[in-house]
Amino acid sequence: MDSASVTVSPAPAVQYLLRIGDTALILGQRLGEWTGHAPVLEEDIALANMALDLVGQARAVLTYAGSLESQNLDEDQLAFLREERDYRNVTLVELPRGDFAVTVLRNAMLATFFRLLWQRLLHDSSDAELAAIAGKAIKEARYHQQHAADWVVRLGQGTEESRRRMVAAVDQLWRYSAELFSDDAVDEQAAASGLGPRWSELKPQWETEMGAVLQHAGLEAPAPGKFLSAGKRGQHSEHMGYILAEMQYLQRTYPGGEW
Amino acid sequence: MAAEERVRRAWDVLDTVLDPEVPALSLRDLGIVRDVIDHGAELEIVLTPTYSGCPATEVIERSVLDALQAEGLAPARATLRRAPAWTTDWISDAGRRKLREYGIAPPGPVMPDEGVPIRVFRRETAVACPHCGSLHTEKLSAFGSTACKALHRCLSCREPFEHFKPI
């Protein structure tokens, strides 16, 4: 494998898959940062396990996205050799891991989103490969969602300090959920071809489920604002370059390195 | 060797290849071998992954091919079939017994709950202790030493044990 950057096709189907695969990949990378650093051993193991599931899902989706490319890119080329603007993850997953409150809230937001997305893909996608990947991933997403939601409730109803941190996490992260549900031509094409739903279609159920979690936790969702991040369109936050530098260092320095 | 005979022998070999992470179970017990197909020139072993990120998947493929070669059944290749997704319901009765003997509580039946919202306050179904059989147990950790297990402890005999999560 060469260390030169690869570029990907602007074809909407490829872009739709990259949004899914990259979101799982970058969240997996962020959760991996907790390994050896989580507040208790059980959560260290939990976060590493969830990271493993997410990276596994990303591998399957990126492998499939690469196979649709005329250049036939493999999962490693896609994961390690793209330039920042060619990553299609939502901005929410690239934000720094923050404290444990930020981590569990983000996990709850993303796992809820992924469970709803995989469910639609499993049952409605016209693409057999994507539906098959979804059939496996939905079982994992559901377990992640339950675990993360339990923590949001526990911290929201915990001590004065844990509650203060949960309130701050909601204040920091909630605005980034708007991007998940903002459609564009990629969504329209996916819906038209039957590949997958417009992501906006997942919004009502996501709001219902996240609303129930916040309510049990004694937290309140901020009123919708005008802020709209655009990571899935390639316009990332300042945090993206740093995480990619860490992820890509080895493959850029030792092209094709394996161990 | 006739095709039928080759396929039957391959299944027997797969019953001796152990899961690297839960070595109490053979791949056949685990239910991840979906098919064995004789193509004349080679055998095709169709496997399905347990978890998306299970790091054992590649080791398993290699040990399958090594075992078949050792029994004179090469050439063979392993292929991946994702759908239908693996479920712990496919673990054989013998596999469940072996898990219990190994000290891992086997999974209960899987509930069709993928589309049902999670419950913020839920009651856990009691998992029977694989050591003393008591239902007086509690979950210590939702995740365990491998992706497929959670950690529990028995409040009767006080032993910790792992539970194979139903998925």
C-alpha cells in the first residue's frame, strides 16, 4: 500500500455509506481513547467493547463502500489515507472525548441514532449487503443504547457534581444533533434508489427515545437553535485534523505496515 | 472421496476446531458454520461472524483451513455470510451444556426486540449461576472479557461468573 492520499467518488451511494462508516469509525476511535483511563474498570472494558463493535461496523461498511468504487479501494485505504475533507462523519463524533458525562451522553445520542438507522436499513434497504451488515449491527447498537442511557440517568440523578456535569454535557452536545437530521441530495438519492432512509425520517423517533432518557435523568433538551454542523459534508471542526493525525500516523509513515 | 463423504468429514473436523476466545465450544457448537459446500476442486466453508468487531474472526478462518488441511481435506476456502445475522439461539444444546460446565452461564432465548425502544428502568431477568444453579445473582458489568459476555456474581455461592449475552 502506498501512502499517497486516496480520493473517493462523489457518487451519492458511496457518500451515503461513508457517512455511516466514518461516523462509526471516528466514534470508535474516540472511545478507544478511554482505554486505561475510564473512571472504573467495568466502564473501561465497556467503552473498549463498544469501540470494537463500532470499528467492526465501520470495517464492514467501508469495505462495501470501497467495493463500489471504480478504483476498488480497501477498508484500510479508506480509513487511513483520505484527506480530512473527504471524511464524511458527523461533527458530533469528532469532538474531544470530554469527561465521562460527555462520553455517555454522546454514546446515547449516537447509539439511539444508529439503532434506528440500522433498523430501517435491515428491513427496507434494497441493497442486500447493507441490510446484512445492519442485521448484525442493530443487535450491538441496541446494547450500546441501553448501556449509555442507563448512565445518563444514573449521572443525571446522581450527585450534585454528576448532575452538574450532565447538564453541561447536554448544553455542549445537543446542538450537534441537528446535523444528523439535516437532509441533502445524498439523502434524496438514497431514498429514491431504496438504499436507505433520509436521515430526517429518523428524527421523530430519536427525539421520543432521547426525550424519555433525558426526562428520567431529570435533564432538559435545549430549544432548537440555528447552529448546524456539517461534518458529513466534509466541513469538519478543528478537532478532526488532530484525531486523523493520530489515526493515520502509522500508515503514512510505514505504508502498508501490518503486525 | 465422494462429495458427500468429504462434506461429512469436514463437519466432523469443524466439531474439533475450538473457538479461540471460548475454548469450551467448537465452531459447530457455536453455530457459526452456516454451510459446507463441495465445489469438486475445493471445499467452501461458509462462516458467519458473531460480533461485527470480533477479533477472533480471522483466527477462526485460519484455524478452520489449517484443520481441514491436516485432515487431508484441502484445498478449502472460508467465505463470510452475514445474513441472516448470527444469534445465540444457534448455539447447540451440547454447546450450552459445555458452557455451563466451563463456568459460563449460557444465553437464554433471544427476544425479538430490535424495534422496541429501550427501557430506561428495567428489570433484569435473573441468570442462573453456572456453579450452584442459584437464581439469586446480580450483574456486575454489562461488558466482560470478550464482546459476547457480561460479568455477574452469585449471591448464594459468592462466585463471580460470566454470562453469554443473548443476541
